[in-house]
Amino acid sequence: MRHIISLLMENESGALSRVSGLFSARGYNIESLTVAPTEDSTLSRMTIVTSGSDEIIEQIIKQLNKLIDVVKVLDLNDGRFIERELMIVKVKANAQYRDEMKRMCDIFRGRIIDVSDSCFTIEITGSSSKLDAYIESIDKAAILETVRTGASGIGRGDRILKI
Amino acid sequence: MSSNHISGAEIVIRCLHEEKVKFVFGYPGGAVLNIYDAVFQQNKFKHVLVRHEQAAVHAADAYSRSTGKVGVALVTSGPGATNAVTGIATAYMDSIPMVIISGQVPTYAIGQDAFQECDTVGITRPCVKHNFLVKDIKDIASTMKKAFYVASSGRPGPVLVDIPKDITAEKYEFNYPKSVHLRSYNPIVKGHSGQIKKALSLLLNAKRPMIYSGGGVVLGDASSQLTKFVRTIGSPITSTLMGLGGFPASDKQFLGMLGMHGTYEANMAMQECDVLLAVGARFDDRVIGNPEHFLSKPKTIIHIDIDPSSISKRVKIDIPIVGDVISVLAELNDLLSKEKTKQNPSLKHWFKDIDQWRSMNCLSFKNDKKLIKPQFVIQTLHKVTKGDAFITSDVGQHQMWAAQYYPFNKPRRWINSGGLGTMGVGLPYAMGTQLAHPDAQVACVTGEASIQMCIQELSTCKQFHLPIKIINLNNRYMGMVRQWQEFFYGNRYAESYMEALPDFVKLAESYGHVGMKIEKPSDVEPALKEAFSNKLKERLVFLDFITDQKENVFPMVPNGKGLSEMITAEDL
């Protein structure tokens, strides 16, 4: 099953490779991994999207906790949470595609952030599955380039990851 | 600059003094010249110059294994650090507390592909508990403090500190922190009391209780608590390779080692028990074989371990107890002292089964008149040393024979590479052990293949007058490889025959030691007696025993099979 794991770690050089190295060394999947400093500049927050059986997810959480640089780990799937990912897509917008691309962008509540004679650059945010759905919905031949940030997640309501 | 400023190199040395380090095992080189200059100008610890960095780390590792203190190694950048990697990985797999200091090229040269530069922190990352690259002289003291703290607390392990050359030359004041706090690292010590109570009640009410103890008991200095507990509840106990000595082997409750080359009774009892208490052990593949087969006989499993990630890793645990083994066992002993019935009434029946398995006599072997049996050499070694020597070993058949035929009654007497299985550790392990225990008998049980992997250390032994006795079980084969080829590869002995062997007697003599070649069974005991005699008390003796080439290690659980699916000597 797909799990979103959030963690706080020391904002130090090498911390990221300790986490990514752990996943490759133990053969765990990484669907996406995002990391950036938090409002406290000594801490970074990372969101890892992974998948595996309950036993594997339990091991992943334990192994992450074992890393000296990792301060706190939370499996967002243990409760209610919100997930968002940003995708920037460059699509063909010539006479053939222009109207359709504008329409699809509106349907997925995206925004056109750059325009040229032949293409649109569109930003869309949402859960990873919504972004997948957008890609599925438009003509593959129209896609020129995509870039995705990977998912970020946060607990709903009072569910807070803080030290 | 104030007058109390000292160089970064001197700061490193002062940190080692603060940590009361007695021995540093190392090898100099460009990036650590400043540090070596500071080593030269102090006399609080002894520097042991090895002949290869791998041996420095192994020797520091054995110093730790045999004393419980943190071992320290010092190597230079680039090849110094990469040579150390095997030693570090070996210590990591067996959770040995160590601090490895490596030199690095100057900070301004990092990333420039400088001479003898490598990404030491990157290369060692997967095989250390933690590592640091110190980029500022102000951080040397606090980093060293953290390194010793992380290495020795929680589940111990090696910690590497990489120090660029330029900051060892700069000057700064020395201020060693009194304590250390890491917000991201708080090892759990005390086990959950509710779980501990549950565990005791399960053990006391079981029909077939069993205890399985591992290296964590030795590392956690919990052997007297374990012994007290096991003797009070009266249950059978087995031990992993790493746990030998954690419970006295001469005790009748002890069933011997379990696992791939464990005794018949230990493996059968593991399989047939209904309540199993695992203490400081990790259910690894060489110990329980196939986990599904292991669980095919239903049992309730209690697991005490300081590392939460060891719990339910290979086998689902019913009662996990995360904590320091010594503290959890002390709590179990406390609870037990308040119980009315301290021993389980079903034990009598359980021991009847066990005695039946014992009567198989699975470790029996036939001595030969002409050929020296390797098991006989180990038995005689046990007799001659009165069972009280420190035994180090390399990796292979000889290691298993040493584990099977030299019963250990005390912890920290059996020094070998369990997890990584590193050939070549035996001699450097004996060096670290002998330096830590100068008056003790130290024997290195090895084979003609393993010993050649760190043979250069005979020179270190000469320089430091280490009277190690090397027990070379020379069967002219990489014995364990040959055994697997015989059993599983149709007797095709691919590259496992050791051709062109040196004359070990002359080799030992050329290094200034005593060499003996023993070819007859009747010479085994006299040779060992002579080697351990007062006459040769100060000398390293290399005993080259020419043994039976065809001897195999039994019993054996083939790879991927279940514990009760052993092959015994009689099956073949």
C-alpha cells in the first residue's frame, strides 16, 4: 500500500543522502521524496512517498528513526491528512490544441502561467492522483514537457509534526 | 590569538585523553601528519602501528570486544580510509563501539580530486552508526564528544570522524564538553514494565520454554543478570555465535550454540518450544534458517532488544520489549524474586525431550591415528588452556569448530566476526585482545586461507611483543567453501584449493617468531603444551596443524532450510 511518511531532520549536509541511502541499501521503494528547510532553519522537513506491506512500512519507520540526523517520523497514513503536489506542464497550444488545452486546464483548476504562439505552460496542484488524472485526460501528443515536485503532506486538524 | 590556543591536531589528542583512551591503532599518512606529530608529543595513550589500515580497525574492534571500551583507530585520507572500510563494516555488523578518525585533504581542496582524496563520509555512510566531516576547528571537540557518546550508547556501533588537514594545523582553545545532548538521538534504556510482567508470566506458564541469547547480552554486559535469571527459572538456553560466553557453557541448562552449525538439541528445542525468549539476538538467517519453517511450529515469542528495528524484522514478535538487556533482565530478576513458584512444573517433561536430542551426541567425531582432526586440536587447545583463554578466530570451518569445541564460560572471551564474516580478522583481533589483556593467554584459531589475508601483521606482533598463539588448521582448502562445493555443487572444487602455500614455520621465523609444524595426532598435545609453556610465554608461536582435508562441519542446516532439517555427520 502507498504510504506518505513525513519527517523532521537536522538541516545538515549529508542528511538527505543518509535517508536516500537507507532506502536503496534496504531495497525500499521511493515514489517521490521532497525536502526543504522549515521555519526553524536548523530543521528540514521531508515527505517520502513509498509503498510496501505493513511489515515493510513498519521497518521503514524504525530504520528512519534509527538515523541519528532524523528527529521525528510520522506515517501520515496513520491518520487523516492532506496531500498536495505541484506540476508544471508545457503543452502544445497551436490552433489544433489551443481551446482544448485551455478547457482542460480550467477543469483541473490549473493556471496558465506562460503563453507563447505555440504552447502554454500550466501549473496544477493537487494530490498525486489528480495530477496523474490530468495527464491521462489530455492528448499525449500535446505534452511537451512535465515537471513534478513530488507530494508534500500534512496532517489534518490538530495532527501536528513538531519537536 | 590567546595563549591557551592549541592546534586542531592537539585538540584531537586532548579529546582522546579526556576519553581515557589507552590504545590508538593506526597508520600515518599525509593528511594525518599533524595529528601524528601530536601523537608523538604525548604519552597518555600508546599508538600501535599496524601494517595495513584494515588491521588497525580490526585490532581496535577486538580491543573493544574484549574490554567493552570504545576502540579507536586512526587512518589517513584516501586509501587509508578505504582500507579501513572492511574493518568498519565488520564492526558495524556486530555492533561494536568504535571511533575511527580519518584524515581528509584540506577543506579548500575537497572536491578537487586532490591527491589521496576520497569521499570518506560518503563511502562509509552505509557501514557506520554515524559519521561526521568536521569543517571548522571550533567543532572538533564537540564532534569527538558526540562520536564517543553515539558509538557507546544505545545499540553500539562504529562512528567515523573525518578531519581535513588544514583544520588540524589551525589553532583554537580546547574546551571538552562535559555532556552531550542530541535532540534526535535518545536511546531507550528501560523496558516497558507491563510487557516485562507479561513475559515472565508466559515463561513461567509455558510447557516448553526456551531462551535464545545473542551478542547483545555480551555487549550489554548482561551476562550475570542473564545467568541468574536462567538458573532461577530453570529453562534450557541456547546462544548464537556472537552470544557465546554470555551464559556459562558448562552449565547443564546450556544446549550449545544454535543455527546453521548449531547443536541438534539447541536447534530442535528452538523449533519445538512453545514460549521463546530472545535476548539481544536478531533472528538472522544463519541462526533460524527459513523463518516460515521456524514459525511452522506455533510459539509465542518474546524479544528483548535495545534496537526497535531488530524487533519483528524477520520474525513477527508477540511481546516486544525495547530496552537495555541488562536493565530488562534486572527487572525480570526482581519480579521473579517476588514470585512464589520460580520454576515451571513442566520443565521435567521438556528436559526429557531435550535429553533425548542430546543423546544424539551430534558433536561426536572419530579421531584418526594418522590424520589430525581439526576438532581434536580445538578440544586439546581447550584442555591445555584450561578453558580460560581468549580465543579469536577467522572465518570458515575453523571458526565453527572453535565455537563448537571450545566451550566459553565467560563473556568477551570469544572474539570473531559473526555478521560480516570477514576472513583475515583473526590475527588483528588477537593483537587488540592481547594488548588489552597483556597477561592473558590469547589464541588465534585460523586456517591457511584466512591467515594469509592479514599475515603482514606478524610484523606488528613482533614490534609490540605480542605472545599470541596462532592455531592454524591447515587443510590446504578454503574449508567452508570446499564443504559447500562438496554438498551443493557436485564436488566441483572451484578455486578453493590453496596452492603454493608458504612454509608457515619459516614464515613465522622470518618475522622473528617461533614456528611449529604438527603432522601427527600424537604431537598435537605436546606442541600446544610447549607453545603455552613458560619457556615460550613471551613469544608468538605459529602452530601449523596439518589436518584432515575432508573433514566437514556438522551438524549443518542447509541454506534456506528449517532448523529441524539438519544434516548430521551420520547422515552422510
